[in-house]
Amino acid sequence: MKGEILPPLTASVHVRRAGWRFGLRLWLPLFLFWLLLLPLVLLALPFLLAAALIFGVRFWGSIRAVLSLLAATRGTSIAVDRPGSRIFVNLQ
């Protein structure tokens, strides 16, 4: 697989409250979340196929669109700056 079509596999979260010398950094392994979600997706595929046939939607095209949307979230940086704290989230 190419690296451009993979969903984000890790997330770094940095929280720093006002008055703290150092912030709290967390590394979250999102690939474990994808592994837990995989059986649910496999169970839902027949229902999605039936819905695609009923509503006339291209099944593989819609699957490809969802995967592309997930892959587009790689490299996203979110910064929340409040008077009492700062939160940074990076998806890799």
C-alpha cells in the first residue's frame, strides 16, 4: 500500500495548563483503534452492499471515497488555545 492511502496511525496529544511548567504529552496508537473497528466493518459490508443496490449507489466507489476521506486526515494539526490551557493534537 502506498503511504498516501493509509489512515492516520498515531496521534500526539499535548496538553498544557496555565501555571504548569511542563505539559502532558500522550502518544495514542490509532492503528489499534482501526484493528478493533475492522470486524465491525466486515460485519456491516453485506448491509452496505444491500443498501447500495437498493439506492443505486456504486458500492466500490463509495468504499474508495470513505477510505480517501480517512487518508486525507493524515497530517492534520489541531490547536485549541483557551485562557486556562492549550491543547495540540497531531495526526500522523
